[in-house]
Amino acid sequence: MSQNKSHSRRSFLSKFSKSVAAAALLPAAANAGDKASFIELFRKKKISANDHIQIALIGAGGMGTADANTAITVPGIKLIAACDLYDGRLVTAKEKYGNTIFTTKDYQEILNRKDIDAVIVATPDHWHKDISVAAMNAGKHVYCEKPMVHDITEGAAVVEAQKRNKVVFQVGSQGMSSLGNEKAKELLAAGAIGKLNYAEGFWARNSPFGAWQYDIPADASDKTVDWKTFQHHLPDRPFDAKRFFRWRCFRDYGTGVSGDLFVHLFSSLHFITNSAGPDKIMATGGLRYWKDGREVPDILLGMFDYPDTAVHPAFNLSLRVNFVDGTADNTYLRLVGNEGSLNVEWDKVTLTKNKSYAAVDDPLLKTKSNSGPSSYERKKIVPPDSTIFKAEEGYAGAHYDHFDHFFNCIRNGAISKEDALFGYRAAAPALLCNDSYFKGGTIKWDPINLILKS
């Protein structure tokens, strides 16, 4: 072990021992029958700038509305416009946000307005790149829902537009700005689990809505929906309400469970480990239950090789999504090292420590075993096997934090932690996971230069 790593390890152990000792003095949580000690996380509240940032929503469906609802709770933020291709959503926007809000089916009308500082792009995936680039070219800051692009060939254009226009661009993987991610990053860097060698993530759902069987309005028709614009560059086809309102189920518009959910796990993992991404991608799965005409699997398993780099050792990653999970909705990201593991949630991190054992060929083992009856190996007081770092009560949550980070970057002229380059490196392995599934083979990827390898 190098001197720097040894110092880092000693520093962590010292801080960890002190924190556990402090937690032992607390009467409630640590002595409530649970072996884990609870150590609260907290973040100092920031004083918001007095100036207002005026935003517009492009894509007023479920996720877009959730984004807008969260964004306007950040002090100094005002929603003044909304765009969607379905009449009913524009009516709802006025009902929800006030009759003074400007509504349109043409996103270019949003971009032409000089009173709009930033836009939320929450359209189906196949529109992400073009609207994001157009918005940045119009001088708007952009919060784009994940995945950043629909195809890996689109990523370079978004990265270039952000760089050239010098605007703030942020991808919407909310967990990126969470207390849980920040604490996990800190613990890993401090040597809490030793050397990272494996990570895994899981996302489970077991309901029609969770499996994208979204409601279809009774008035859905080519009279209330701008179907031609929705199709974008795709060949013409007759209006299909399922394809419009349940677009995630179709490859023309969505990116499957990998683009919807794996990308969250990639984003968090890459943030915590400082990784640029995997260089080998494999996938399997199938359509097992939700046979409703969808074109993508409801169970997907991905395996990824991360190479040895200057910032992290080589490790393996396995990811799973199950839309047929009869246990319960569940999600987690777990990092495993030779001395322990981190279970990462957006408001909580569970650190589990394992006792280290010497190698069986350690010459000291024979010396100790033959040292005679007078030999005495005194036991030690050890910290708990499991420690839970939990956000304090009243935490606003990862979604709020991510928008707060976005608006602070706008006000301070900073680069988002999930900018276009980061977003591209998180989206690429998710999209390539789909390619591996449909093509039935292994894909090699260069995460630094962002190109396929032969």
C-alpha cells in the first residue's frame, strides 16, 4: 500500500471510530435493538439569490410535470410557459400553474422568447437531442431528462453545443445530487470498504403503471395530438394512441428499461467512483409478462467490465431490472470491496464492514500457531459491523437537490456535475446494453474517447 493510501486509510479509521463512539452516546436509535448505529447526514441550507430565473417546460407529461412541480419550489424560480403535443396537457398546465402561463404545441415558440432563461426538456427520448441543441443554440440553459440521447451517435452534438454556447446543461438523473451519493463518494474515497472490486444495482416494479401502462385519455385522437410532430424524423404511420402515451414501450421513441432505469444507476456509480464508464457490455433478458404490444423486454440483466484507471481499480458491475417482481418495488446500488460494502440510497448509505483475514500462506500464521501455551492474542473492541448514515428529518430530497444544483450553476456560471459529457458517458452503456440484448453479442466501448471498439 502506498504512503498516501495508508494515510487515507488511517484517516478514515480514525474518523470512523470517533463517529461510532459518538453515536454510542445517543440513547435512542443505536440502542433500539438494531445492531446498526445511526449517524445523521445534513446539508447547510443555502441562501437563495434574490433574482428570479424564468423557466419553461417542454414535454408536460408525467415526468415533465413532476420536474416542473419540484423546480418551482426552489426559491426564485418561476414557470412561465409550457409546451406539449397533446391539448389536454396544455389545458391542465393552465389549470395548475395559472391562466397567465403561455402554452403552445411548437417548442420553437418557447425558444424564441427572450424572457425564458432555462427549459426543462422532458419529451420522449427521441426528441432529447434536437430540442436540447436548439435550446442551447438559442442561449437557453437546459435541464434534460435522462437518458440524454436516444442513440449513442447523438451524444457528440449535445456536448459540442454546450461547449460552444457556454450555457448550463444538466441531465435529470436526480440521485446525482443526493446526500446518499455524496456520502458514498466520501466513504469510498476514505477507504471505508477497502479496494472496490464489484458493484451491483437492481430496480424492481410490479404494477401496470410502473411497467409503463400509462393512462390513455378518452379524447386521444389525431385531432387532439400533433402526431406528425411527435413522429419527428420517423416514417409516417397512422395515429396510434398507445405509441404516443406509452412511448417508453416502443424502440422508435424510448430506450427501454435500460435507458429509463439503468442510466440512474450508471450516473450514481460514475459519480461515486469518478469513473468514465465500462469498456465491455453484455446483456440478456426477455419479455416475460407485460405482453401488451411493447417492443422491449420487461426483464433485463446487464454485465459490465470497468477497466483499471488512475482513479479506480478494475471492477465488475451487474445491473438488473425486473418489471415482473412479485416481492415489492425495490431499488439499490451496492459497491463491494475487500473490506466491506456500501448500499447506496438517495437519503441513506449503509456501510457494512467485514473482518479481514490473512492469506493462508502468510508465514506469520505458522509462527502464531507454534508460539506455545503462553501466547495470548488479546481481542479488541471493534466498531459495529453495520453503520447507517441517514439524512436528517426534513431533507427535501434528491429531486429538489438536483434542481437546486442546476439553478445555482446558472447563477454562478458553474458547470453542472451532470453536464453533457457526464450525461453522455452515463447514457452510452445503457444504450449499448440494449444493443447487446437485441443483437445478441458483446459490445466493446471506449469510455474516454466515446467510440465503439472493434
